[in-house]
Amino acid sequence: MEFTFDEYGRLLDSLIEDGYSFTDYERMPSRGQVILRHDVDWSPEKALRMARMEADRDVQSTYFFLVTTPFYNVHARDIRETIAEIEALGHDVGLHFSTHEYWREEPLESDLLRRIDGERKTLDSVVDDLTETIAFHIPPEWTLDRSFNGFVNSYEPRFFSAVTYLGDSGQRWRSGHPFEGGIPERMQLLTHPGLWGDEDATFEERLEQQQKRRFEAVRGFLASEFLSEGGD
């Protein structure tokens, strides 16, 4: 399967043609339902492009944003506007939480909740209606197939082991195409928008492209803020 936006459009169309309806994390998906999820690791811009493609097809999904990443700042105006448009298109927005920023081993649940609460407050300041669901970034084993007090975990059994879980992490589907071998009865389908583009590319090429984009963004910021006439 090519990781192109055209191919993603065909994937959405195949879900619609197969009679799927789209739902959120309010409850376990029913038969014929799919939770469509996006972890925004690298590229809010590509996330917005996917969100527009989905809205054009009356498809609703959930976008999870990091607040601990060098790739984007949720408080920056362009990212705030991107998140606002994603919400305006009818999608949900939630926290993509990286345990690796704080711990190497499983923490006390009280410490986990404290850190999540802090990051949720940060994201909530730029989101109109933040979902209670958390998506763990590169999830450690102790976060999988588990429910927590205080938030909904996208890896709870009702969303993970009790349904078909399909993800494109590292551009490695379980097979050549996510539906090769049959259409699941109910599922959670995860994509990472940064892995997709106008043309197909490897995981390493995508990361290199993203590094260049961020370098250009930083260079532009430095030029406008500190090198322009009249700057302090």
C-alpha cells in the first residue's frame, strides 16, 4: 500500500462503500463501526489535509496532539489555527501523551494522572472541546489493554483487544493493505498523518522531509522576529 493522500482517500472510500459508520471513544464500537484515529507526531499541516478529506466525505475522526515535541508548538498561531479548523470540520481533538518524557518505567498512577492533567490543561487552552480520551505516544506495554481512573485510554480492551486494531506505525501495516484478509467487523484504525504525502516515500524519507520543513520554519521565525528591522 502506498502512503499517499490519494491512497488514503481510496481507503476512506472503501470504508464508506463497505457500509461502515464512524464513531468516537464514548463506547465500544458496534458491529459495522470504526473509530478513526490520528496521532499527530510530526505534521499538523498533513493532519489538517486529512481532516478536510474526511469532512468532504462526512467522516468524523479524532486527532491527538502532542504538547511535548520539537516539531510543533500548540500555542503557535499557525498550529492554533490548524487545530481550530480541524475542530470546525467536526472532528474531535485529544491529548497525545508521551510517557517517555517523564519515566523509563511504569510510574505511580497518581504521578501519571498529575502529568496528564498538566498537559491536558495546556492543550485545553487552545482547544474548544477537548476529548477526555488520551492516546499514548509509542505506548509502553503497561499502557496496553488497560483502563485508568481519570481519563479514557484509547488502548482500553474495548478499543484494542476486543476489536480489530489496525495502525500504520512506522509504515508497517500488519499486511500489504489494512484490509487484506477480510473486512473487520468492528475496529479502531490509526494513522499518523506525517507518514503520508502527495507521493509515496519511505519512513526515513518522511522523517527527513519533516526535519527540513521544521528547519525552514525555525529559520523563518528567526528572520521575522530577530533579523527584521525594528525587532527587539
